[in-house]
Amino acid sequence: MESTNKTDWPLWEVFIQSKRGMDHKHVGSLHAADAQMAIENARDVYTRRGEGNSIWVVRAADVHASRPEDQGSFYDPSDDKVYRHPTFYPLPEGVKYM
Amino acid sequence: MTREEALFRFALRMGDNTLVLSHRLSQWCGHGPALEEDMAQTNIALDLIGQARNYLTYAGELEGKGRTEDDLAYLRTDREYTNVHLVEQPNGDYAHTIVRSFLFDAFHLPLLEGLAKSKDERLKAIAEKAVKEVTYHLRHSSEWLIRFGDGTDESHQRAQTALDDLWRFSGELFAGDEVEETLAKDGTLPVYADLRKEWDMTVDRVLDEATLKRPADGHMAGGGRKGVHTEHLGHMLAEMQVLQRTYPGAEW
């Protein structure tokens, strides 16, 4: 994933937390020379409309992803195993957010 | 000089400093060295124009002749502008832009911190909002100056050249006159000699980290507060004001 052009800044993936307690969501990517610059650039590019409470950045080269061709063997076998879903008992009344 | 007169002039000076620097930075829009930096610099320009609007609106009210922020921004000549020379200097290369911002930000932040304790409620309110914005401006310009100074041979040389070129505009920041003196007496403004100490500390700390050499204080340019400017301001205003001058009263 490293840029082929040595003079380009490396690519960073940006995660923004919008409110305390929420998770950090992937919002996009940007270029920066190092982590500090990446955080400042993320502040300037992705939090201009009050979206931000906390910023994580990670070098795109450090993100390891599953391969598209593994999709069948990875995910399809779980399609017919409904017993793995916790849907076989009644929820007590008053339980919210399930 | 009465307090009201001094307050009007001071509000106008702050409005002009922030408006002129904002316009200079906005000239980078679409031309920044990287998309991310282009946005950072235009964000800063927008912060500054927001501050300029507050100051110029206040100045218009203090003057009491019905002039609005737009009248003050678009219908005054360079001889009526009262900003310091530093902020009107052209963008130059990116090192010049960064050094210009850094020298101003290092002055602007302690000034706002002082204004946030002002006896004047309106200035206090403007400064309380602006101080957060300018804290980031100083961080941004400091970071870049350190990267340039402590970077490659070329970036170091360009940063040192920019510093040497712009240093002669730094003395004017603190060269207050009867306006600042009048307002410092009753706690409306901080004392400029104290700001100078903070500025020196910030400048020395950042230049040290950037491995740049602090230039010697030679002749210092001045006169901006009285409406005497370098040749660059007139050209900048011609571009900034052309629409209002060509179609007076135009709105959209």
C-alpha cells in the first residue's frame, strides 16, 4: 500500500469519535508526513462542522484486510446457522436497546 | 484622547489586522502545497474573518456614524487601514507565509488572553471565542516552522531567509501609541511590554527547536497604525474591494 512516489506523504486512515462514549468511526483517509501531522490534518479536513470529539489515525499500510476472494469460505458458512443468534427466548419487559 | 476614541481605534486596528491576514491566507485557497494544508490554511482564514467581522461591527457602533462592517472593509483606502505591516506582506513561498503567521500568532495569542480579562465586555466576549482559534493557529504555524527549520537543507534555508526578511516587521507589533496606552490604564488592554516578554519566550522556544537563528533587531518598519503602509496593501485592497468599487451597493 506504500506510495510508489517517494516524495509523497504516506496515507493515513482517519477515525473520528463524535461524542463521548460512542465508537470511533472510519471517516476517510488523508496524507501526512507523520502521526502528529495526520492528527492535525484530520482536525482540519474532517472536523470542520463540529463532528469531532476525538481523533484516531493509523497508517493505511498498517491496516491488514481480509481478501475479497475469501468471501465465500469466510462468511457463507454462517448463513444457515440461525441457532447462533440469540433469538430463541423472550426478552423480559423493560429491557431496552437489545 | 478619550476612552471612546481609543476604543474605536483599537477595535478598528484589530479588525484590520485580522481582515488583512485573513485575505492573504485566503489567497492560498486552491493553491496550497497539499489538499490537507490548503484546508488548514483556509480554515484559519475563516477564523480570522469571523474575528474581523466582530471587531469591525463593534468599531462601527463605537464610531456612531452608521458605518457597517462591510463599509469599513470595502470602502476604506489603504491610508485608512490601520493594520501592522507584517500581515499585509505578500505570501511569498510557503516559508514566508508560515513565518508571517508565526510571528503574528505568537503576538496574537497572549494579546487575546489579556483581552479575555478585559474590562470591556464586548472585547472580552470576542477574545474568549477567538483565543481557542488562535491557540490552534499558533500550533499550526509553530509546527510548520519547526518542520521547515529542522527539515532538509533547502527547507531550512528557505525558513531562515523568510525569518530574516520578515523580522523587521516584528517590532511594530508592540509599538503601541496613545490608543494602547489609554486603554491599558484602566484594564481594557493588557500592557504591551508584558506581551513582548511572552512573544520572546515563544519565538525563542520555537526557533530553538527549529534550529533557526534569531535575527538581530535592526531597523523596524512601522506606521501601519497611522495608515502608512508598504506598497503591497494597496494592491491587495484593489483586488479585495473591486466588486464593491465597481458596483457600489451590490449584494448577492
